[in-house]
Amino acid sequence: MTNQLGFAALADDTRRTIFERLSKRPVSVGKLAEGLDVTRPAVSQHLKVLLGAGLVVQRREGSRCFYQVDPRGIAAMRDYLDRFWDRALAAFKLAAEQEDP
């Protein structure tokens, strides 16, 4: 998974809603589709994007598929953002140390 895929996947409102629902517990496509303004096949397509971005994982139970958030995908995105935060803090520290009191 690349960080860009994760951020791009979550840029879509419907995918973000699906992702937020999956963050609570594993859910089937049918349950995810309930209450959304998109069809069940559309939900499946959104899940495919989230899977490809490494943000969710799928598991089968009989004939049903359940999806849930993949913590590794979230960790990769957070690590990416943390690098910027670390750089920003280092730059702030350097600027503060160079100021005359």
C-alpha cells in the first residue's frame, strides 16, 4: 500500500462513511449498504478501493464476506504524517534556538 492510495481512497465521502462504519466492527456488504445512498454493488466497488489501498481486510464466513479496518494501513498513513510533524517540530526548535532573547 502506498500512502497516496490511502489518502485518495478516503477523499471520497461515501468511502469515508464506509470506513468509519468499519472502524467500529467487522461488517458485511449488505449491512454496509443499509442507510447509504448507493447500491450494494457500489458499496462493493468502494470496498475494492479500500482493499487496494490497504485500509481494510476481508474475511469469509461461509458465503458471506466481512470487512474490517486494517490497523497496518492506518499505521502506515500515520507514520507518513508523523514524518511531517517531526520535521515541523524540528524546524520550529531550530528557529526558536536562533532567535535573539
